[in-house]
Amino acid sequence: MTANGAGIGNRAGDGGGLDRIDDRVGDRVDDRIDGVGDTRRALGSFLRARRGRVAPEDVGLAGGRRRRVRGLRREELAQLAGISVDYYVRLEQGRNTQPSPEVLDALADALGLDGAERRHLATLADARRGPAPVARVSPVLQRMLDAMGGLPAFATNHRLDVVAWNDLGSELIGGLADPERRDRNNARFLFRDPASQELHPEWPDRAAEAVGQLRVAAGRYPEDGELAALITELSTHSAEFRRIWDSGEVVMCGSGRKRLRHPVAGLLTLDYETLHVPTAPGETGLVVHVFSAEAGSDEAVALARLATAGVPA
């Protein structure tokens, strides 16, 4: 079914001195959210957040209780990366937004970034970022979701709007088919609906995951006004969202295991995989999330019962 109710099977929704400088610049706040919309600020915002997460002692530097800044000072990070303090200051202030790959690698090594974080750093330094993709749910994708009737599945766009699902997927993550039951944006549902904490026993992990994915999207598509509005809304209404955002969390979709609580099936521990559906070469348009359980497990039995009982549409 599409958003206006047409169709059968699949469900589509709507889509010293330097210490003082550090403190002043790091605490400067206006009505914009760091890392959103302004390409000149995004790289500096991310670097500032990530150096704040590195304990000096962990990289062989002296700590102490008299430090005025959290994490590494600017000159400490510059030293670790082998670049001048002045050059690094320009990076954080947005006055030099195209560092070389060698500089980016040195900064990533000094900050201990993982693969996803390194890719995000490179994206922020790339001036060729384009517009957000227009990702539509094709009839073929809807058919595929419908054919996976025994596996909960749904598709999201880069803003974490759930745009398509099958019946079992809808039921598993809170009743997507009924817009009165839950918001169809996963991030808004997590941070503005208390029911999300009942559905997700590992809510802190899911919350950090959602914020990290939105940060990646904001880096890729700085001119996406809808995305910027969503991030601003959640930052305004949720202190926890703002805390996670300010930490510089970065997450890219992958695979693993999640726990969810269903009112009938109970607590389920399910494996999941994410499949990328490109809208154009090199672009990730939609992400399909598919859940499954090991054959013969209690979870597999529970999913089969939900599927054969005819979950509510």
C-alpha cells in the first residue's frame, strides 16, 4: 500500500592562552546546529567534537585536573598529526576546508577514528558534495519486500524516514501501517515517543545509531533543508539527542544483532542485514533493513507465528 492507501502487500510511508581560545570557540553557539547546513563549519565541528573525546593519557600526553578543555587541546592534536597549530586552527574555524588526503589520514590516526569516521571526515573535506538523492520506492522494491513475508523488512531514506515495509516489518517495529501508532521517521520516534524505549530494550544504542546516521547524512547532503529541519527539531526538543550530536557520533548502516520487544511475541533477539538500493551510480538512495532468526530458535518460531497469524495491517 502506498501513502494514499493504494495497493496490496507492501506498505509505503511518507516518505594557557590556547586553552582560552579553545573554550571561546568551542562554546560559541548560535541558532544553527554545528555540522548542519554550513559546509565551512561542518569539518571544524567534527574535529572539535572528536578531539574532545580523546583523553590525553591515551595518546601519551600529560593530563591533570587543571586543564580547561575536555580532551585534547588544539596544539596537542596538531602535534600528534604533524601539522602546524595555525593550520589546524584554520581547519577548525572553517578557513581551510580542503586539507590533503595525507593531512586527513594524519588527523584520523591521531584521533583514533574507525573506518566509518574516516570516510565521514573525508566527505566533510570534499567540496564536491551534491544534492540529496530523490529516492522513490519502485514497484520492484515493493514486490521484493512483499516476497519476504516471513522476514520483517522495511526501507529507510537518508533522513531515516521509513518509506516502505512488509506486514511483519511494520508489526515488529511498532505498527508502521497505522500512523497513529508511531511516527514513520525512526529518529523522531526514538527521541520524541516514549514507546520507543519499550520497543527497544537497548535504547541508548539505537539512539546513538540514529544520531550517527543523521550526522553522516548531514555531511553528505549539507543543502538538504528537510534533514536540517529534522536535526534542529530533535536538538531543540531532546537534550539526549543534542548530547549525542555534540559528541560527534558517526554510524553507517551495517549488520549485527538487535533486541526488540513485541507486545505479543515478547523479547526477541534478531540478526539483521542492511541492503543498499542506489538511486544513481555511487549514491545510496534507500537502505533495506531485514531481520531474521536462526532456524529452530524461539525467535524463529515467534516470527513464524506472527507471520501466519496475519499481523494487523
